[in-house]
Amino acid sequence: HNQFKAQLAGQLGLAINAYDISGNHEVSDIDVVALLAPEHGASILGYDVEVARDALKANPWVGDASVSKIYPNKLSIKIDERKPFALWQNEHGLQLIDRQGLILTQFDGRKIDLPLVVGKGAEKSAATMLTLLQRVPELAANTKALIRVGDRRWDIETLDGTTILLPENDVAGELTRFAKLERE
């Protein structure tokens, strides 16, 4: 039955055989087409763009996507990729995470200028801590890693090997106090 539909679609020139893909940097065009997986010779008429969109969103890099049909035979795919925000070191090694703490991929060793956060729970609270740290630019510039301790508080490891133990509460106040001490 499907073979008949595919044959008919092919004869009518309605078989999907072209793709217009944009917005993807980390996910290759080949991967995009593989995720959409229309059967060879599938008709554009019966193709479900919502199912295709969900399939794309299953890829960790894909934050959002839109898939639309361009008759007679093309799919237009626009991808909105998640942005790497930090490197997270945990028991599974080094992983790239986005601002929400979602794992994008294992770190592949590429040259990257991202903060390093370490430990259990670090991925979820990294954005808040890094935002606070930006208020103290001289400390931010000298930070090698942020280490999550007991998923309750942070230690800052500096480039010169100093470890700053931050309290569980009023981190902002402590960072401000530290910056003032540094200046004096």
C-alpha cells in the first residue's frame, strides 16, 4: 500500500526530495534529514510536519524548529539551536551545557571560551552564579573554575590557585565584600 502511494507520489512529482535547511551549526544537514526520516519516495501530501518537528526537537542541540512543506517536493526546515553556555565537569567527564543546564553534548576538545563549572548540581545553578560573578569583573577574569559543593554552595578556584569558599547565603554580598578587599 505504501509502495503504491510512493510510486504515485513520484509520478505526480510530489515525492519529497529537496530540503531547505537553515539555522543549524552543530547539527549537520545530513543529521537533520536523518531525523526527519521521510521514507524514500514519501509523498509531501501525507507528510506530518508536527511529527517531524518533534523528531528534530529530540536532538539536544535543537531548542526549537519549524518544518513546512513547499510544494511540490520540498521541506523547509528552520532550526533554532541552543547556545553552549558553560563546560560542566561531572562523573561522566566534560559536557557542554546551555544556560538552563541542559546537556548539549560530550565536550569534544574544541577551542572554546566558556566558564568551567564542576560538581553535582553545578549545571542547574551555574547561570545564577555566573551572573553574580560578572558583577566583580576582576574576579570573573581571574576565575578558573566554579565548584559546586554539596549542591548548596560554591567555591571559586582562581587562575593563580587560590580557592575562595563562598557561603551558602548572600553570595552577592560576599562577592561585593571580596571585590572591595581586593581593591583595598
